[in-house]
Amino acid sequence: MREALEALEILAGRGEELAALLDLGGPPSSYDLSMKRMALSSAVRAYLTAEQRDILGPLTELGTADAKELVGLFFQESHRLRSAYSQHVVDWPTACIEEEWHSYRAGSLQLIVQMRRVLAFKKNELFARAHHILQTGGVATRTAAAR
């Protein structure tokens, strides 16, 4: 799980780097923006690969009800982020960005806010649950209300 967590941190960092570039006050060079976009895209792929290998694969193999439920939550959050990111890429081909900079910037910052929420939820909630389930062999801790 350590590699998945490291990949998540790298992804979050790439999002912050793009946000910083967007906050410089005006359109950056096409090259700089393209490099940040590619770095973010690479970080998304690396994170999803690590998540599958280190978390989803072992949880799926474990096969308990709690593990399956958690896999579903990971997929739900990943799908939410992947869908938003894919739509953003479709909506903003490189040629359109400079012409509509302010709209692109606003949409990108909104996407980064969404990414922050998803990554924080995964890191603070889902990773902890996955770690617990994998350490205990599939027995999740239940609150009194859930019993």
C-alpha cells in the first residue's frame, strides 16, 4: 500500500503544480502548460496502476463482503475523478485554451478542487479501511450503529 500512497501524493503534487501555474496571473506558455498537463496525466495513470496492484487486487482476492464493498468505493471515487478529468481534456483541446484562457483556468481550478476532495477521501478514509481489512484478513471494524 505504501507505493499506492506515494503515487497518490505525487498525483496530488502534480495537481498543485498545475494550480500554481494557473494562478500566475495570465496564460503560461503553451509548452509549460502542456508539460504540466502531461505530468498530471502520467501521475493519474501511475496512481491508478498502483491502486489496482497494491489495494484493489489484494482486496478482490480476499473476497470478503467488506473487501468487496471497499473495492466498490475505490472504483466509485476513481470513476468520478477519471470521468471529470476525461471530460475536461475533451472540452479543452490545446488549441482552444489560449483563446478562452479565463474559462479554461476556471474549469481547471474546479477540476483540481474536485481532485483534492477525492484524493483526501481516499487517503484519509479508504486507505485506512483497506489497510485494516488487509491486515485483519477481511474483518472490518463496525461502529455500534452499524451492528
